[in-house]
Amino acid sequence: QKTGRPLVDSLIAALQVITNDTLKARIYNRIFNELTFINADEAMHYASRGLQFVKEMKWQKGISVFQNNIGRIYSDRGNYDSAIYYFNTSIATDKKLGEKRNMASTYNNMGVAAQNIRSDFTAAADYYFKALQLAEEVKDSILIPTFLINISGIYNLQKNFEKALAFSGKALLLYDKTGNADGMAVTFDNFGNI
């Protein structure tokens, strides 16, 4: 299996021959996600192209995903206002569709932006708790422990070690229940940091 740049190049080549619109939109998204680790400018290019493509399809869920993707790039670049703008447009689209899982991911991304760009731990915690509530509503066993770890991190930054440990402990139980070794490793690392 290809990884990194060879994978991106093969996906870009596939765009030229794929005729199924949904599959093409998903390839744009996969290209974006791979490029976020390689080249942020190129990732933004494919997020923008993907957004334009799903708008032409009138695929609202796809529009929300690419709005979120663009917000992630702005967040990574430290451009808080643009990141929050795109995250909010994604949230608005998801609310119309009732897409709670996507809203949860976007609220989490908003928390990351508030935490990393603004050091606004109160806003970050609010976003993380909104994300957690939505993930619990849809019973998403992947997102719930991720959000618990993020909440734990906020409490740790505020030196509320008891709550930080409690939220990490909840995450560890969920990761253990699902057998997610990577998640358990992240949680043990988090325990060490606390």
C-alpha cells in the first residue's frame, strides 16, 4: 500500500478517471487528509476544489465536510477568525441535516483552535463538552474517548489534576473496552503528563 506523496499522486491520478461523483468527492477528501501531513497549501487547494465539486453536486453533507476541512487548515495556520468562520458554516450545514457526528467533530476542531491559537481554555472546554454530548447522543465509541482526552488536557492545563485524571480514566476504560491499543497508549501518555 502506498503512503505519503505516492498515495497522494495516485489519488490525484484517479480523479481523472473516476466517474462516480460520490467516489470522486471522497477522493478529494482523502487527498486533503493525506496532504495535511505533507503540504498545507496543497491541502487547502484540494479542500477548495473538493468544496466546489460538492457544491456542484448539491451534496450538503459533503459541503459540511469540506467547510470543516478548510477550517482545519486555517486553524493549523493560526488564523482563528477564518477557522471559526468555516467551522461555524460547517456546523450550520450539519444542523440542517441533523448530522450530529459531523457536528461533534467540528466542535472538537473549534476547541482545538480556541486552545491552541487563543489559549482560551474556557471556550475550548465549552466546545469539547458540546462535542462530547453529541458523540454520546450518537454513541460513537471512537469520538467519545478522544473528546474525553481533550477535556482532560484542558483540566491539566488549568492544573485541576483530579478532574484531568478522572476524564483520562473514563477514556482509558472506553479504549480498553474496544481494544484500542493506540488510544490506550495516548491515555497512558496523558496520565504521565498529568
